[in-house]
Amino acid sequence: MSAGRDDKFTERNLRDMIANCVDPARVPKRINIITDTSDFFRVDYDDVVILNGRPYFIRNYEKEGRFSIDEQPKFWVRRAIDLHDGSMKIIKMVFPERFDAKVGDITFDCVRSPKKEARILELVKGHRNFMQGFSTVDSAGNIIRIVDYIPGVAIDNLVSKLGKDHEDYFYNHFLTVFNDYIELVKAIKFLHDHGEKHGDIRRDHIIKDKRDGFYRWIDFDYNYWHKENMFGYDLFGLGNILIFLAGQGDVTTQQLVHNDHPVLNNLTADDTNIIFRNRVVNLQKIYPYIPDALNFIMLHFSRGTEVFYDDTDQFLNDLHEAGDKLGNS
């Protein structure tokens, strides 16, 4: 990470550079040049942020869903055009955040860490299953991450469109989805093997790149601590994604009640998710054709489990066994 000169740019030459990247009619008449992003709320549309001697033309902020709240703005994460080559980037500024996350009786202390994400971006350089980018510092010393924009769709939006119903999806599409998922778990194992964690494993943090078809993990700036298992929170995130993929969406108790599903007479609290207690984990009760080996894995993330996965190696061993049986079914 290094800081470069930012005094070589004037409004005039920046307007010329912007005109090479956008419709000339969209070139702002006045340009606000920013080198210190400490107050990210002051970084606005049409501003130019100069980082390490390179100008970035700021566009819209990114959005995401979290804790079942959809489309929350991330004002510290902006799309931007690299004015040197016209490529689209994601500029991630510093946003201090800390919270506790509970998984059953286990509490994880979570914090947003730009330094950790910068470290991982360097580690995964060239790895096809991770977003790509680099870090630098602004004039105030803030660690800024500059990430290549991925044109694509999140994995949850993709699986919802496969098959005419769940049975069709499971028999004709799920094996391909499952194999892609195993590749993504291997990518997380790569982090763990290097002593790193993703920290925020969610299905909307997996993007299928439409340019080459590979799935990529994004957004790994969260870090967490727990003395018993440093990878535990990642593993629960992987489990939640697997359950979502197997069910082709979240199967909730509210849905079952609304549809007056007959399984309600046979459903217990132990069949639900250890974190999100309205989500059904024992999907075999809903879809009897889900094989035992796959259902066994998912039950490790239920309220009724007494055994958790210790690491991604254990998890992958069971996934491969289930995959073999799915391929032979």
C-alpha cells in the first residue's frame, strides 16, 4: 500500500479524462477533487477521488441486504470509473463497525477490518473464485480497497429460476449447483489453510461472473473472534448457503403455515436453523427425495445438532460423499 502524488490533476484535464469515459454531456461543469475519504458521506456522485496518483470518477453507491433487510445503502462503497483506462471499479472506504453475532449459545465478536480485506486481496490474487483488486491509502492514511467490478448475478437469484418446481430443480439442476458450491467451499478452505477467514459468508456474497461463468466470493472485510473455533462463523455461513441451495430458497415455518403444509404435524424445533429459527433445515421432511447423506450434512446446522463441523476438511469430506451419491442417483 502506498500513497502517490495527487497535485498533477486540474479540473480541466480531469474533465478531458472524464469525457473519454462518459457521454460528453454528462461531464460535470465543476469537479470536486477528494484525496481524504475519512468522511465518506462527503464523497458524492461526480466527484473525483485521487488515490495513489490515479483518479476515480465516483458513481452510485452499492446496496446489500443484511439481517433480512433488503437493499440497504452502503455509502462507504461506491462504483467508480478508473479515468486512466475507463474500467469500472468498486471503491471501498473505511467504515468502522462492530457487533456481536450469536450461533446457538456461541457468541462471535465481529468487526469490520479494511486491513484484513487488504491482506486477503493480496492472498487471493489470480484465484478465480474470489473478487480481485488491491489496496492503497488516501492522503489521511485510510486503507482503501479498489476492486474490479464483477458483471453478474448472485447465486440466490440464479437458482430461483432453475426448473419448473423443486423436484425438477433437484433432479435436473441441483447436482451442477452442488458441484459449483463444493468449488466455493474449497476456496474458503484456501483462506482457512492460510490462517484467514472470509468473515461474512452469505449467498448474496457469491456472484457468478457472466464473462467466464465462474462463481466468486466478494466482500471479506469482516473479521470475528471466538476462542474455541476461529473458523466456526464461516462454517455456519457455508451451512446456511447449502440449505438454501438444497431447498431452492429458504423454507420457512411461516410459509408452511400459510400453505397448511401437512409436515407441520411432524415438525419440531430441532428441525429448524440454529441461527434463523424460522427456517427449516431438515428438508427431507419437506422433500422426501433429498438423500440421507445430504440431509445429514444440513442437520449439523439445526437446533437439534449435538455435533458441529470443526473445519472445512470435515465439511468437504461429507460434501464429496453426498456428491458421489447424488451423481449415482
